[in-house]
Amino acid sequence: MKDRACIQTLIRSGVIEDLPLLVDIQRRASLKGYPEPMRTLLGSRPELIYGSFRPQWFADDHVQVATREQRIVGFAVLERSGGDEGEMTALFVDPDCWRTGVGKALVDTLVALVSRRGGRRMVVMANPLALDFYAAAGFILERYVDMTNATAVPRSVLEIPLSSNAQLEAKS
């Protein structure tokens, strides 16, 4: 059997046909990685996960899907939240692939997308249990935010350096 960390992770744009698999990954990752009472809520109301997806995300190329050996093992959603800022609104990895580089590959892909679109930073409203992951990926805890469905949600920020291409374009 191959070492899971050595299997190549490929990232592609998500399509609406991926939705059932993405929902399953989010459900399994949430049940394993979210704190109570969120686990109980999602376990008893799986329709909440389906309802969290917007079909327009797929049409607008906001969903990035990670695959290994042609199997979907994770996904991330990038939304615009301002002129120079992108917001990662979802990042879920199949629990069988945790700690194998899939999450980092998805973050790196979103950072590249934000940078290409002129963004200088990416933000995430992070799962408190994933703060170590986000810190390792370069995010810095900015503040805690109260949201309609949760209080004291960590907002973390990743500053994106200007790429050499962006620097060349800015000089022209």
C-alpha cells in the first residue's frame, strides 16, 4: 500500500456533479472535526450541509476540488469579500487524508487564485479546532467575530506577497 502522504494531490475546478461527494466529505469531516454541539446538529440535520452549497459557486469557479488517484479527497471554496481580499468560506478534507498535505494544497491553490485576481490577502473564519493547521499554512489570527450561528469565531488572515508577475504589471 502506498504512503498516503506520497500520493500526488491534483487540484481542479469543481463541477456541480461533484456535489454529492463534496457533501459527504464535509459531513464526515464535520462529524469528526467539529466541536459539540455542531456535530450533533449536523448529524441530525444533514440537509444543512446541502443547503450550505450555492450552485452559483460552481458556475463562477469558486470551488476547487482535490483528487488523489482520481478520487475526490477534499475541497475548498473561495469567495470575494473585497477588492484586495479573498475569503475562503469552506475547506474540508476526507478524514482518511488528514495530515497528508491535501488541505495545504487546497490553501496554496486558493492563494494563487487570489493573487492572480489582484488580491493581497485571504481570510478565513476558522474552525477553532483547526487553528494549528491555519497557523502552519501561514494564517495569523486577527480577531474573534460573533456570527449569527456561532460566537467568538476566529478570523485568520494570510498576507499574500506580490508575485513577480504582479510587480512587473504594476511597473508598466
